[in-house]
Amino acid sequence: MSGRPEQLFPLFAGLETLDGIGPKTAQNFAGLGIEAPRDLLFTLPHSAIDRRLRDTTDGALLPATLTVSVTVGRHVPARNKGGAYRIFVEDAETTFQLVFFHARADYLQKQLPEGAQRIVSGKIESFDGLAQMVHPDYMVPQENAASIPQFEPVYPLTAGVTQKLMFKSTRSALTRVPVLAEWIDPEQKRQSVWPDFGTALTLAHTPENAEDLASYAPARERLAYDEFMAHQLTLGLARVRARQKPGRASKADGALQKRVLAALPYTPTGAQTRAVATINADMAQATRMNRLLQGDVGSGKTFVAFMALLRAVEAGGQGVMMAPTEILARQHLEGLQPLARDAGVRLELLTGRDKSGQRRSKLAALASGEINILVGTHAVFQEKVVFHDLRLAIIDEQHRFGVRQRLELGKKGRAVDVLVMTATPIPRSLSLAQYGDMDISVLDEKPPGRKPIKTALISTERLDEVIERLRAVIEQGRQCYWVCPLVEESEVVDMTAAEDRFKRLRAVLGERATGLVHGQMAPADKDAAMARFQSGETKVLVATTVIEVGVNVPNATIMVIEQAEKFGLAQLHQLRGRVGRGDAASTCLLLYRAPLSEHGRKRLEVLRESEDGFVIAETDLKMRGAGDLIGTAQSGVPRFRVADLERQTDLMAVAQSDARRLLHDDPGLVSPRGKAARVLLWLMRQDEAIRLISVG
């Protein structure tokens, strides 16, 4: 896979090699992210202008872009410099004017002599009852009618790049497209009725009607699929590479898991049972597990995780569960302790706060294998932490842990299996794009007994009423979260917003009853404030979004979210999931600043209507787009030029299974179709994948 295949050279040459593009213009194209003819070809028209010839402009709804055959009438030159030069013309039914500013009379008399027949095309508007076409786009003799495109594609533009230039340069780039061997599965291509790659590009740039511009038009769909396929091949190669690392089969008889199941006061959901079975099967394989466990708030991920940890222990090894903060690590410990007692295994917590003596004895017990399961924060990465036989690492909330840390943890044992848990319901299309290298299990059922949370939308103008209501609830011994918005992404500004709200609530509810947590606090202060709230000493916790992940306070029954319209729906859903954890009815109040836009109201109403995180995440994706949903900059979600993640999820899923099948049958991409797929990777600038193949 040494270098770019020669047949692609023309598509990756300089832009100056195309008609009508000089060095200066080539620089202007950078504004559209276009550096080579290949990028130009993947910049498709977003709409088109119908320039089919009509008999007359009479009866057309103006303003409109029209093309008619006219007889040229008298010229009325401009009265002053730069004024309007008018030419009267007549079509089959009516008269109108062609208008030119800063016109050269001699040029216009030569182009449009009186009495001549011409075809003109351009935007006609009505001024004071007179129809005028100002600066026609086209004026040609009858015999050159074919030079006017019947259905003219309209491209995205940037400073220094005009429609005419885009039209001309895309035509020039189309002549460069080589005939390439097919990388799409022949059956898939036949069923979808997709054209060849070169034909698809030509069709996409020469639409004949509005249907041809739709994302489901065969030519466009094929090009979108090519982008998805290249992306999924890249993730697939990374997955194959990860699986080639030797793993260890964790063989077990299931005795410990059975003990815990027998002692459970409830029956696991179908989704939990399926996830446990899949993980058991993964761990029994001699390849490494790399699985994502996705579950909505309250879907019972911790139970599934614990069963996996028991599998590691049954096989004679150890397991570790990593949480992003100490408070979450403690919470996991509390949640798992009763289960560990049922199973008869030793579970310990390791954080940065352990006293030195206590720490030494824990480390010794870990190294000798007396501790079966360790729960901890990133303190477990430290050099001195040595396991007797680490087999499974579970990481809570992936986005707080980089890939590098996952690898670090992997070094703590021989061929450690990895399970990542996330409580963020990620829409299917995004999870395919972001976690396509992992296997995914989804917990999409709620355990019985979770009470629904009542959600209400309230304008901030009624703030005083809300505070009064809080006072009443607190007097009944309940607790409340009050979340302040992220103002302009600056933690310092957030802090003042949160502090102001804290002062106001403290004045009404009392000193002892009100606590505050924000991103600028020292970790120890944050933990202390959280601990006071958890123990029930503090009744109201004012916070920025630091609480969205995982804190469990069953006695908290009210969640107030200020300026809810500024949050993503998925994030609001996460926050709402912090209440409704006990047996009392819970409420989430979404405070918004009036007036709310129609779109804003619709978004928040989705939350009022649904408690299904996946439905909410899908809606969020449709309403806000992928970039906003996860902050594209650091999200690792690719930018596609043709494909649309939101609308073409199904296509992405097909591309994933196709890419995985191809790599399964031909891991080195050496078959004819495999070689074609290599060309696709070069074509789509998938350098990462190309590196993986060349190393392999």
C-alpha cells in the first residue's frame, strides 16, 4: 500500500490544472474546504434553477428565473453615468425590458441588435408594473440555445468563487474521473439500483429535475454510501487490529453469577439478561473484548457490569471498575457491596485519598489476589498498583477517559478485556460513526418499579412561585437539585451565575439548607458539598452541569433546570434522571426564558412527552444536527461531504455490516474487491486506514 494509486493522480492534482482556475482562485476555493479536483467532485449542488425554454413570461408569478425567446426592440441608453441602460424585448405574448447598469452601449448594440432573435435567461421582477430582467444570466442567438443548461445546478459558494466558476470547474473535474473497479458488494449495488462511481458523479452534477437533488436519488445515495463505507472500513480495520492482539479466554462455570441471581429481590430485565449472556460469550473467547454497554438512566448497567466482573473472578482473575470521580467510585462501591456479599467476593475501593498505611495493605492484598474486585478512580493507573491477575477493566462514562488511558489500563494485566459503560443514549447513526470499532450492547428496558418523572415547562417570570414550592417540599423532608446553565461556555461566568442563584436561594431557604457545586471548585470541596447533599444535611444543591453523571440521592425528588432551552435534549434527559431514584413521585421543572421560539418550545415538549432516552437523542439529532449534539470538534465523528448522518442512518448500518463482512472474508484487502476498497480509502483520504493496512 506504498503510495496513492496512479489512476487517482488526476483527482489529487493541483486545482490550477482545471479550466478557469488560476493560483489566486485556487486559494479562494479553500473557503469551501476544496484543495483538489476530488474535493470539488464531492461538493454537490444543493439546488437548481429551471432554465427550460418557455413561450412567454406572461402569467408567470414574479419574481422568477425564466428563459424565453425574444425579438430585440429599441435601446434606451442611460441618462447619466452608471444609470440604467434599457432594451425593450418582446416574447410570444408580452413585452418586457432588459436592464443593464454601467453598460457599454457599443457592446450591447453588437450583442443585441434591434430586430434580432435572442434567447435570454435570468431573473424577472416587476417594478412599478413593468417586468424587467436586470443583467440576464444568458443572452444567446437561437442556434446556441444548447449552451444554456436546462436545469442548472446551484453550488455552495465562498468569497471569490461564483456559480459560473463552480459550474465550469466541476465540468472540467468530471473529465478527470478514471474508471475504477467496484468496491460495493455486487448484490447490494444491484438491489439498490446504484450507478457506477463515475456515472454517479456525473449524474449528481447534472441533475435533470428536483428528484435528482434528493439524498435518496440513486447517484447521491451511492456517493453517500461510498463515504460511509470508507469510514466503516477504517473503523473495521482498527477493530480487526485490536482483535489481533492476543486475548485470554475466561472460562467459568457461572456459580458466582448464579448466587447473585438467586439473592436478587427482583428479576433482571430481558435486556440485562441478553447483555450478560453476550459479555459471558465475549469473555470466553480467546480474543479481547472491546464492548460498549449503552443504557439509559436507570436501565441497570451496574448489575450487568458486576456480572461481568464476577465472570473474571470465576475464571481465577480480578476485575477493576473505573469511575471518573471519587464520588462516583464511592457510589459504585455502595451499589456493588451487597451483591459482592451475596457472591462471597472481596470488593475494595482505591482512591487518591487513602491513608498511607491503609493504602499499603490494600496494594498488598491486590498483588496477592486477595482482593477480587477493585473500584477506583484514575488512581488505579499509578505505577505502584499491581494486580495479581487482571482480566477485566470496566470504564464508566467513556468520554471522560481517553483511548490512551484505556490502553494504560490494558497494560495492568495480560490481554485485559474492556467494557465501557455509558449512560448517554447515543442515536444509532452516531454510535455507528463514533464507536464503530466496538461491539455494542444496549439496555433498552427499564427495571420494574421506577416511577415516571413528571416534567413541566415554566417561564422564569414565575421564579418566585417555584422557590415557594421548593420551600414546601423541603419542609416535607425532600431534597432538590437546582441546575444553572452554562453561560457562553466559560466556567468563570457560569460560576457567577450559579453563585448568584445560590445567594438568592440561601436567603430564602436558609444557610444550612443550601449547597453549591461548580466546575471551578477544588475537587475536595466539590466532593464535600456533594457528600453533605447525599447525607441529607443540605436540602438544595445549586450546581452547574457537573452533576449530570451518576450521583445517586434517592431522597431528591425535584430537579429545577434554569434556562433549559440552552441545553441539549439528551443532556436535559440525563439531568432529569438524577431524580426519581427513590419511591416518592418526582418532578423536573424546565425553566425557560420567555419568549421561546416555536422550535425551542417543540424541543422542550419532547421531554415532557417522552422518558425514552433513545427517542429523545434521535429527536435531538434531527433538531440540532450531529455537530451540536456532541460538539464535533472533539467528538471524533467524521465530517461527510455528501452523506447525511441524520437522514441516512440505515445506509450507515448497511455500510458497517458490508465493511465488516469484506474484512472478515479478506482481512488484507488483496482480492479484486479488496483492492478496489483500497482505492476507495485513498479516494476518501482515509490515511489512518491506509496506515493500518500498510503496517499489517
